[in-house]
Amino acid sequence: MEQIKALPEGVAGMVFSKTEIAALEAAPEDARAVVFYRYWTAKEAVLKALGTGLSVSGRSFTIDISRPETPRLVSADWKDEDTQAWQLAAFHPKDGFAGAVAVRTQRPLRLNLQSWSFGE
């Protein structure tokens, strides 16, 4: 999960695929930060699910975020990777935040978000 803030300069070119960079650049100026963090959190979720950390380049796979709540892994340069075997889900716990989870499974992924508050 990430707080949506100013677009970090130069990061997209280091971790996004060419397709993702093109989509980011095509987004309206006032929506680019949201688009960036949708991609960023989905890519981060896939890397965490792989368990490889940053040893796998974010540029080696492409995420489609055209359906905001259900991003999809559409291509990957990993050996014998079946992109259909991945389920992703995006969530927005509150305004100004974006998050995603990724699981390698054929089963549909359903999130159940809980809100917690602690006494002051």
C-alpha cells in the first residue's frame, strides 16, 4: 500500500515496461500520479508474491490496469510463466492511498478489507 503523492521523477523508466510507460504518459496530467501508483502497487505485489525481491526487474513483466479493481499480469519474461495463473486485486483503503495483492492461483481472488482504529 502506498500513499498517492507527487509523481516520483525517473522511477517509471527504471521499473515500468514500455507498455506501462506509454499508458502513464497517455494519462491526463492530473491523473498521472494515481495511474503511477496503481501500476507501482500492482508490480510491487507481483514481486512480493514471487519472493525474489528486486532481483527480478519490474520491466520484465507488464500489468494491465484498465480495470482498476482487477489489474492483470499480461506478459512476463520469466521462464515458462503462465500469466493466466496470476490473480491480482487492487484496493483503496481511503482517499489518497492505493494498494494491491497478487497471488499465483487459478481461483478467483476476493478481498475483504477491514477497518481498524485504536484508542488514543
